[in-house]
Amino acid sequence: MSAAEERLESTLEGEHRELDSVVIRFAGDSGDGMQLTGGQFTESTALSGNDLATFPDFPAEIRAPTGTTFGVSAFQINFASHEVSTAGDELDVLVAMNPAALKTNLLDLREGGVLVIDSGAFGARNLKKAGYASNPLEDGSLSGFHVVQIDVQKRVLEAVEPYGLGHKNALRCKNMWVLGLIMWLYGRDRAPTVAGIQEKFADRPEIRDANLAALNAGHTYAESAELAEALPAVSVPRASVEPGLYRNVTGTEAMAWGIVAASVLSGLEVLFASYPITPASSLLHTLAGLKQFDVTTFQAEDEIAAACAAIGAAYAGSLGVTSSAGPGIALKGEAISLACAVELPLVVINTQRGGPSTGLPTKTEQSDLYQAVFGRHADTPLVVLAPSTPSDCFEVAVEAARIATRHMTPVMVLSDGYLANAAEPWRIPDTAVMERFAPRFAAEPEGFHPFARDPDTLARVWAKPGTPGLEHRIGGLEKSFVSSNISYDPANHQRMTEVRNEKIARVARDIPAQTIALGPDSGPLAVLSWGSTYGAVHQAVKRVLADRLPVAHVHLRYLWPLPSDLESLLGGFERVLIPEMNTGQLRRIVRSETLVDAKGLNKIAGQPFKITEVETAIREEIDA
Amino acid sequence: MNAPAEIDRERTVTLTPKDFASDQEVRWCPGCGDYAILKAVQKVLPTLGVPRERFVFVSGIGCSSRFPYYMSTYGFHTIHGRAPAIATGVKLANPDLDVWLITGDGDGLSIGGNHMLHVLRRNVDLQILLFNNQIYGLTKGQYSPTSRLGSGTPSTPEGSLDAPLLPCRFALGAGARFVARSIDTEIVHLSAVLTRAHAHRGASFVEIFQNCNVYNDGAFDYFTERAHAKETQLRLEHGQPMRFGRDGEKGIRFNPTTFSLEAVTPGEEGVSDDDVLVHDESNRALAGMLCAMDGPDLPVALGVIYRAPGPEYVESVRVQREQYRAKVGPADLDALLHRGHTWRVDDHLHRPGSAGSEPDR
């Protein structure tokens, strides 16, 4: 019996079965509140002690016409009694709130998986909008699944009737009804959700009470003997994790809090300057609500102005941060080059999305690596980092600020749409033990010139306007290495270009040695990953290792400069496989920098890798 | 203008124009109007009671934007058109700095038009000096957004076809609360205008007619020539009648039929002294008409055309932040990280399938 069959058996038989992991997707119309349902279920799942990972997947349209396939919004969660690092490949449970949600998500439901359907939404109109010629609930096309049909609409209307909301508002409680049902199924405590609803709708008691009634009604319905037979409750034991205090965090929250932490640890005020763009805007929103810290947010008139304002702030002695997605980063390019030329610290956060051009605004991709490393005019090297998980965004934000201020350089952080929106449990760090990195501003006029350099790092001094005796001019024109005055001297330009290059190269001395995340330190195959593919690659390597096959996982946080020991580390392996959500950008960089003839596994579908996709590629490489 | 924080009188009263000249060789063409503007600025700064280290000159790209290199203050020569955004960042980081933005008609109104619009609209406390020479000088003489229709230049050999922009009208349209005009070589007038621009809290927009003697020589001669300046210029003074002419015999009158300004001579054709408009800096509608005056019968308006103080952006940001802080209490990083639902996993529970964790709060 396969693992999948075993799981199906355990789903269908007995009273309260135990599973080691479950993947659920809530899918519905973008107005159905699936993201809220998913978020609340995630919260209660985290509190129950499971490890988890989530993947929200929503349309680019704000209010797509109801019932259409392009208006479907989904939220996926994978929770387990063991370590989880992706939102899961196949679905064990699909909740489909209408025909369009069924149509666009059914392919991902495993054979024999549980399908919870709101049959009340399967009228002729909705079926037609979703493109169904016949009703899938009646034509036998769902026979391979364990289908649970419930007229959710009808039951919600009954449950919230006493609150007099009107038909439309009453139906908006559907998501809470479903949440109640699923919470019962996995034995979740409703108390935190109840508290959340009470807080959210404190000013609108009738909405609050209707939502609570719907939640409880869904729960009660599930408890009824009839359903318990069709859909028995299951439990997933708690995961074994490091001791400590935990919370849930999305990549956006972790990034925002990392920026706040950078301010606290450096003693610098932050100017966060940004321009709205999907999927980066939520970072601006999060920081805009943290004014109690020394963080000022500035919504500029455009991407260029956002980068320039951050540079202006850096010139005046603050930590300048700007943020966007790929198209906006392209607009900031000239300003970033100015920051390279005047050697000011700057943190640039790129929440990558599918491209080129407007591309797939709400979908994920890793295709801005070239842009980060090479995407400016002239020789303008800077530092490029990438977080691997939602919680890692916290550390990477702090590290970006540390490197930017210590080495007087722009640092680009490559997050992506998946990391920004995905959530996972996070062991809250002890901020008391985190490294402080207050910069030393120049104060002594004797012998001062603005491009005087630290002999070790080659970083120039940072002199704040307002400091008596240090009045000086900087600008985009080439300056003399010796005096900092404008210089068009040929030998000086050669020297300055080389110094700017060497300054960035020396950042490699200031980063940790490259580690092997999993597996042996030499052998036939290493899988090299960067950014958000970490989770899928890690699990894939783990599965292959479990079969005692020789493979290692190496994950890069520092993409430019590359760790100086990367070449020797990769030299220990006969072959290197690089899975990326682009056409092979890291592969080409690794090839040109290390001469390692790496092979690529490239997915450009706007969706993260599935574990099995990476696993299959690894096994093929080993067999080759 | 700078916030009147405590100022070291010892160090400010002794400053002279020479203290504001840098050791760099000035590289403008001989005879360029920029020299005169540099001199006027260096003359005004020591009179403002601000220590030298608080002055910051931010510029974009173009002839005018080389300006910061020649000042012995803090200076940032940035990229084409973006100086308003950089200057906004400087002020947001440190409102105590006294920031001057140096730009030109191409830098400030073409490539940087968007930023100029928004810095004026936001009313960021800056002195914005736009050197208008109606030409691109540093790229060798192409027509600019303020060049007159039909300008023959290397890029428009048969004459330019697009209507020019009036910088002060643009500024008013963008919501500027201080709009003034002067002429490069009129050092006394220019110095007075700069002093008033500095005294205004908010974005102070000053258009300076600047002669490019290489690519657009004499573009403003028709009203700047001293010989007939009294007839071609209207020197505005708040609260004073708008008189001009060789002996001040002419005046500006509002014609309610055409809804426009016209030149009149009191005492002739039934026009009386009372018909002559009195300048009111706070009248925005009047300011718009004054900006548009440009020959052949009407003089060019100079001086402070419009001034209406209002909320300054950076100050508003600070006030809002203080109000927020008063509401939510002190900043605490740990409290932020612990906000919301947390749970504790204990040492003795650190085993698979064990009893597990408890909600912490």
C-alpha cells in the first residue's frame, strides 16, 4: 500500500485518525474571503504545535467578476508533525467554494483526496461561468475523490438570520462557516479565532456576531454524526522543534521587522521610501504602521524618486531603504548607480514577481538575479543577498543594513512574491544577543576628504551634513582617489573603478563560510539553490538521502560577491544541479565565476517548485 | 528656511561671501550668467544667520547643476532631474539642514518635471533655484521645454514645434506657495528675492532668467537691457501699486471684460491712479496672470509673485509621528516581535509526538 493509499484509508476509516502531515487548499471567489480563512486556520494550526508552511495564491484583479476562473483566490497550508518547508505538492483536502475554484484547483488534488464543496454555489450560472458543460457533482467526473457536498450558502443564511444582515452580507460569512468545519476536522481551538473576530469587528456588533455564529455553526455541523461518518476527524501530532518562543510570520512581516531591528541595532533612523507595486506594497503598509520606531515611510511620486529619497536620507546620515518589484527596480537603476558612485549605504529590496514587463504581478519568480548583479550602466558592483524562507527575511534585512553601512555600498535583497506572502512558525530571536553595528561618522576635520578609505574594507568615510569643518561635495562625476575632487584623469578612473570593484569583492571576507545544508561534503551530486527554492530543494534532498543515495544540498544567501570558498566546496562534487525559477541565471553566474559546469532545473510557471519536481531531477541526475 | 534652532552666533556673524567659495576652479563658460548667480548666493548666505555646516546644495545635471562644487558648503551633485527627490530625502532625514536645490529648465522641467511637481505640491522646506536659460547648454544647444516656439537648434533645425512652458505658471499649478522671479545679473534684486525665499517656510520656487551667452545669447535682452528695463519690467512689491515705465507713469489694470491684465497710463483716457492694481502676494489668481505677462505691451513681472505659507511636509510628518507615539507608547522591538499569538516549546517537550506546546499569550 502506497503512502497516499494509506492516508486515504486513514481518512476514511475509524473515528479519530492520526496523520503525520496534511495539505489543505481553500479556494473560492476573490470575494469569498479565502485568504482570511487560510490565515485564521494557520494561526490556530501554529498554536496547536504543528510545523507548517503556507502559500497564498490570489489573482491580480482586485474584484474580478464573480464566479470566473480568473477571479479564483486560494490559500494552501501544509502542516505536519515533522519539519515542513514548503506548502506541499499534492493536496489532501481541497475546499472549493464554487465551480471556478473546483475547475482551477482540482488538478492538484491527489487521487482519493477529500473534496469539500459548497453545492449551493453550483447553479447553472456559475457552472457556465466556469466553463463546465455538465455539472461535475452529477456527471461522475469526481468519482476518484472523496466528495463531501454541503449547501454552505443555505446553512450560513440560516445561521446568521437572527442578525438581519441582508442576503449579500450574510453570504459573506460563508468563509467562517467553512473555517468552523475545518477547525473541527483537525481539532483546532476556536478561541484565538473568536478573539480575532471580536477585535476585528469590535465596532460592528451585528457583523461580529454573525461571523461568530457562522463559525460555530460550521463547527457544530461537522460534529454531527452524519458528517463525522463521511469525514472523520483527524489529528496531526505536534512537531518536534527547537525549544523556544514561537510565532507565525510572513516574509513581509519578517522583512519589515528586520528593517526595524536594523534601526535599533545600528542606532540609525530609517527612511523607507517606496512606490506602490505588487507584491512589494505590503512592506510599505507594514512599516507605515510602525511609526513608534525611528522609521519614516515615504510614498514617493515614482520608483526613481523613492530610490533618490532613500539616497538623500543616506547622504544625511540615515539608513536609506527603498523597495519594489522587478519593473520598479529597473526604474531605480540609474539612482542605484549614483549610490555606487558616491559610495553611500542603501538597502534595495526587490520582491520579485513573474516578468518580463508587467508579467505575472501576483505570481512568484526568481528572474531578477541578473538585474541585481549586473543590471546597471557601467561597472557598478554591489552586494546581493537573498532570504530563503519567510522568517529568514528578518535576518537578511538586518544583514543587508549591516553590510551596507559597514562597506558603504548599496545592498540588493532578492525576496519574491512567494516569500512575501507565505507564512511559517518562527522562533522569536533574542534581540539582546544580536550584533550592534552603529556606524562611526566622521567628525575630525584634520586630513578629512570624503573618499578617504578604510584600509581593510576600502569603505569610504561617512560624513553627515551638519558636522562643522567637514563641508564637502560629492556627486556622480569621477573623483580623485587622492583628493576626492572631480578628476577626469585616465589613470585615476582606472584606479577608482578597480577600488570600487575590490571594495565589493572584499565583502566576501565579511560573510560566513559557505555551509552544506544537508548531506555529505563531497560526492557525485550537489544541489545548489538560492532564495525561496530552499524549502522544496531541502525536502527533495532529504527524501533522496533517506534512500541512502549520495546527494548534498548547498544553499546560497550571499549571491554577490559569492562566498570565496564556494568554488572549492563545489569542487568536491562531480556534478552540480541548480534549480531556479528562471532560465538559469545563477547557473551562468556560477559557471563564469567558478568554472563549475553546473546543470539547471528551471521552472518559470509563476509557481514555486514542487518537492517531487526537484526530487525527480535529483534521481535522474544520480542515475545518469 | 531653517528651523531656528540655537545658532552659534560667533561662527555665523563673522562669515563673509569668501567663506562660501570653494577651492574648485569654476568651469562655466566665460560670460555665463551662472557666475552672477553664484556671486549673489555667496553674498546672501552669510547674512542668514545660519552656520555654514548646515547648508546643503543639491543639484541635478546640467550647467546650473555644477553649482554645488563651487560652494564651500555641503553639496550633492546628483542625477538628471532627480534633485527634488534627493533633497526631500535629505530633509526627511534631517530637517535642521538648510537645503538649496539648484536646477535648470531642462533638469527641473523636462526630465525632472514630475519630481518638481511633487516637491512643490508637498511643500518641502527648500529653496529651489531654477536657472532658466531656455536652452540645453551642457549637451550643446538643443531646445528646452522653455524655448520659444520656432527655436532653431541642432535638434530642431527648422524650428521647434512645441509650445514652451512658463516655469512660474507650472509652479503655481503644482501648488507652490512661494513663487518668485529675478534676473542673473541683477544682484541686488536677486539677493533680496533669495533672502525672502529663505525666510519662507516651505518650498520656495525662484525662477532666475539666466543668459547662456554661447547657445542662446540675448534671449532675455528684450526685457533685461538696463536701457529700457523700466518699461519692460514690473518690479513687484507687496502692498504697492503695480507701476512701471520710464517715470513710473504706467500701471497694470485688471480688465473684467477680457478677464486679463492690461497696461494703462493713469491720467489718460479716463484711467485713474485707483485703477492700478496693488500687489497682493497672497492672491493666487492674480499671481497666475502676473506670471503670464510677457510683452509686447506688458512688462515681465519680477520679485515675489506669490506667497501663501501653509503646512510644510517634513514638519507634518514629524507631528504625525509624535501624535502616533503619544497614542501607542514607546518603541520596543521585543514587544513588536512578540505581538499577537505566540507559543512556547519547552525543552522537555522536545520530542516527536510528545505533549507539545502551550499558547504563551
